[in-house]
Amino acid sequence: MSPRTNESATTDAEEATPDTGALGAAEAPDDERVAAVRRLSASQRRWRVAQLAACSLALAVALTAGAVVLGAVRDGDTTSTVASAPTGVSPQLLASGDLDASITSLQSHLKAQPKDFGGWATLGLAYVEQARTKGDPSRYAQADQALDRSLELRPDNESALAGRAALAAARHDFTGALTYADKVLKENPYSERALCSRIDALVELGRYDEASKAADVADSRRPGVPVFTRYAYVHELRGDVKTARRVLQQALSTATTRGDVSYVATALGQLAWNQGEYGTALTYYARALGADDTYLPALEGRARAQAARGDGATAIRGMEQVVDRYPLPQPLVELGELYEARGKKGDAQKARDQYSLVNAWVSLARANGVNADLDTALAAADHGNREAALKAARAEWARRHTVHTADALAWALHVNGRDTEALPYARRATATGYRNASFLYHRGMIERATGHAKEGRASLKSALELNPGFSPLGARAARKALEAAK
């Protein structure tokens, strides 16, 4: 790309502002996106689905708006990130603690100064963060446009390339993310964003030894909350929970912003929940919500821990709060399973409603360039089309060999009656030492189905000993299988 020349500021500003106005949106074309929403609308008979449909419809309409400078900012969430450390965008942007307000300020600035390549790069990064925190895939298209503008104005500028790495990772293009991160690090070996993106990409590609080395390098060059959280996760994946907890506690002790506190405290809550330490998990979630009472992952984690402790009614109310705001695949499935486990009149239909919304989200995400095969495989294996689950799991395994994709493929094969083929993948999912009760449950059920009765009992017992409330339905099935084996 080359810098744009001989264009007036008025032309740039007009191009940056869509015809739909500051908060409007063009009508969505009759394509896959609208088809997804139509599937969603078919479920609007029930009051909860009607509420969730409004969220998904807003996403579908936003996909065509093309707004970069004056994109719609629908609500006042002040969280910083879900999938990466809060400092993925510039410290200046997050200094106010309100990402939406900062984006609005950036939009105004760029309308007045449309040649500011750094501002466009920061806006692109901010849209990536906003997409993650709000579950709104339309922001990825907006991020794409903003980063393109930055690179047109200043080819190969570091901030925009780092933004490209973050955007690629958010869309699950981890090979692309690694390429962009390496390109930045070649010019600036101390770029915090690129160092973090490189760790993320290597982890998500299943290259754990390289990810561990990358985390060590990042820690030596740019120690801080973003690096600490990734360093901890690399160790957790290898079964070193002690180191992961110590590093996260260190990160929490150094956190100064509300975004950092909520992010790290939630990571500690998730780590504790994975080990069945529900009281500790709830303590950390409370700290996260004390810093930011709208932080989605902490609200979701708290509901999950409450369910594991047997407080299903409170857990359902909490998870309803999550999906009413952001209907993402994992909380939708979790809420559906909580309804199934409760088993009151009407709960079976409520559960089906949640599972149907996963399909709508996946369609919307794919329309915005997000690879959603793993989400499809995980949801469809237990609550959808089993053949579609297997197809998606195979496609994801062809792209990357992680413990999560191995587990997803193993379970998709199992529900399709292909247990002999599933067993090696189930064993691979647990081979790194990662302590995950769901993985152990899947392995145990597959071992039982392949005639490895002793190993199956051991795996199921380990799952329940590690995290007895790992899933409302899975834990119940594991106990039932163990009883049948006596």
C-alpha cells in the first residue's frame, strides 16, 4: 500500500462517515447474515429468546454499516478485554477506564484529523477489544477498515501491524497473527503487543514448547500484566498450576487500572474453578466485579462457580444476565445446560432456545471473517447436528493441533459412534498435563466405549475429583457411568 495523496481532509472525513449517520445502519442484504437472523426470529415465541434476538439482530444490522469513525456504540460497558490482556490497546486509550468513551473520542479526533495514521491504528485495536468484550463480530470489519486506513497513510507502521496481529488472532487466523507479530518484532524486539500476540498465536497453534520460550523472552523484555497473564497460561497448559497461580497473583499485585484488576482477578478465578476450588474462585470473581461490575467473564465465571456449588437458581439468574447482554456460544450453552439440569416445566424448551442462538451467532461471526469451527464443534456435539460437529472439528484440527481441538475432535467422533478413532485424540488432549475435568470426562467415556473399562473408571473418577461441578450435565453423566460400572 502507499500513502494517499492529493486528497482533502473533507474527502477523507466523508469516506470515513457512512451515509447511515452516527448511530444508524444500512439495511442488511438478503444473505447468510439475514438468514441467521431469520432462524433466530423463528424462535421469538418465547420472551427470553425475544430478548436475545434483539442482541443478535443488532449484530446482523451492524455488519453492513461499515462505520469506522462514527460506528455505533450501543451501551456503556467499561470492560477492557476477554481473550487478551487489557493493555492490548494503547495505555492512553484505556486511561479513562471507559473503552466506549475513548473510542468516541478517537472517532471525533479522526473526523477532524483524518491523516493521523497512529490514531487509525489505535482505533483499529480498540475495535478489536470492543468486539471481544461485547461479543460483537461487526467490530472486526470496522477494525479492518481502520487498520487499512492507517497502513495506507503510513505503510508498515508498527502500531497498525500489531493491530493486524491482534485482529487475525481474534478471527482465529493464528498463522496470520504469528506472521504479523514476527514482522513487528523484526523491527522492534521490545513491542509489548507483538510479544503478546506471538505467545497467543503459538499457544493457539498448539506449539506449546515454542510458546513457553516466547513467554520467557517476553518476560525478559517487557515484564508486566499482559506478559504475566500469558506466561501463567502457558504453564497451566503444561499442568504447572502452582507457577500459574503464583504469576497471576504477582500480576494482580501490580495491577493498577480497573481493567487490569478485573482481567487478572478473573483469570485467577478461572484457575481456581478448574481445580474445583469454588470458594476461592468466587472470591476472585468478587474482586474482579468490585473493579468493574459489568465485566462479562467475571459474571459468567461467578455463575459457573455458583452452579458448581449447588446454587442453581442464583447461577441461572446470573447466566441469564450474561446472555441477555452478550449472547456468546459458551454462556448460551452453559445456560441451556443449567435449564436442562433444573428440569422444571418449560426448561427443555428454554434450553433448546439457547442452543438455537449459537447457530445464529456462528453465522454472524463467519460473515465477519471469524473462523467459528471450534465453537460449532463444541456446541453441536452435545446440542446440535452431530455430523456438523464432526465436520467442524476435523476442519479445525486440520488448521491447528491444540489440546482443545484434540478434545473437540475426540468428542465429536465419540458422539458419532467412532470411538476407536476418537481415543488417540482424547489421550492427546490430556497429554500435556493440562488439568481439565471436561477433557478427563470425555476421555473416560471414550475409554469405556472402547473396552478400556479400568482406564475409563480412572479418568471419570479423576474428572470428578478435580472439579466435581465441571458441567451440570457432564458431571451427572460421569457419576451415572461410574455407578453403572460398579
